Amino acid sequence: MDYKIIVDSCCDITPEMAAELGITTVPLYLRLGNEEYMDDCSLDLPSFMEKMRACTEKVGSAAPSPAAFTQAMTQDSFVVTISSALSATHQNATLGAQESSADVHIFNSKSASAGQTLIMLKLKELISDKLCKSQIVENVNEFIDGMKTYFVLERFDNLVKNGRLSAIKGKFASVLNIKLLLGANESGEISLFAKARGKKQMLDKMLSFISESGRKTTGENAVITHVNNSSLADQLAGMIKDRFDFKKVFVVPTRGTSSLYADNKGIILAF
């Protein structure tokens, strides 16, 4: 059976990827003070980022409505949402599915950004292999449970403002010029996994996360997303290709939601 894949806009894919893979996106709403933006193809991301940096009020995001998900569920579908620990998006997708006449299964990615992209790629692969729904659900849930997501940010202001990172950790990193290697824990919450001084040590730590994870790399994909930092993303991708045997390492620029939280120069890795 043909299944539609639906993601929210924290899942970072290019328009070309969306068209090629047949992915439908339900956008989140982004807020800069009293201004609201829809995280869809109409968002002027460079302009939005400039306004975000200049904004002295609270910035954040809001989940799509249940109705927005219902509207996207025009046929039997799989939905991949940002971690339920970070947003009400998963809850709203579940409510939306209850109003749909289609057969819909919703996956809590327990991740965001590159992690959602990686799950979406796995889903597409399993659907193409003609697996039945129960096999797809079992395989993807197992994949999510084993998946690893890590990120390094240049700025922590927005995470601190929104309560997703303590002010102490954010100040500690900024004052001492220490790079915090954060990631998703088993519950999909943000946790601190390591600290590094400088780019070289940070890259070495990222590689060690892969080698020490016990995760299978042969025949699997890895995804790196970045906020205006293609040079570092490409460098990390090259090092991963040299050292491991992933089928493919995707390097993808972030969309609005991930750009808001990862901020300029942020790097996110999922495998």
C-alpha cells in the first residue's frame, strides 16, 4: 500500500528533497515578540534571522493546529513529529488523526531537525521495500529507540529564553568559550553529553559519539543539518565518510524552526 509521509517543519529537508521523496510538511508558527511567522516556503529565512537577532523580546514557536494535520491526512499516512518533550506538535498531530478518515500512524521522533530527517528517510526506504504497516511501525520504532542526535551551537540565547537549556549552562559556555555538545536523551529531552574546547576537539568528540555508539553504519544514512554553516557541516561530513561506511551522509540547511533554536552557525548530527 502507498503511504503518504507527513512531517512538521522542524524536519529539515530542501524543497528538492520534498518533491523527490513526496513529503508533505505541516508548518509550525514562529514568534518574535508579538510578530508571528509561518514556517513554510513563504518564510524569508535570512530576513527572519536578522529580525530574530535584533529582537529583544521573547522568541519561540507554536505547534500546528490539529486541523492543519487533519487537512494534510488526505490518504493513509505516517507522520513524524518533533519530540513530544519539546513541543505540543505530537499531541496535535494525534488529535488531528482522530478527525481523519485515513489510516494514520504518528511517530514521536524523540528528536528534532536532523533526527526527524533521518527517520523520514528510513520510513521512505521501508515503504519502498513494500513492507506491511505493522512491519514498518516496528522497524521505525526500533530505529528511533537506537538513533542518536547531537548538536553544537555557537549561541544559546534562544534555548535559555525558552527554558530548553538552563541559564547556568548557557552562560558557562559563552563566558569560558567552551562548546557544549548537547543531544537528545532517551525521552527526547535535551541533555549535555560532553564539552569541548575549539573546533578540532568538537569534531573529534562528534566522531567518537559515532564510534562508541554501537550503531550500525553499513547501509545506513547519517544526516547533518546546519544554520548558515555549510563549511563546518561539509568538514564533519567528510570526516565521517573517511572514517565510517554510511551509505550516504546528507548535509541539509535548516528551515525556520530549527534555525530559531539552533541559531546562527549551529550544527546538528543524527545517525
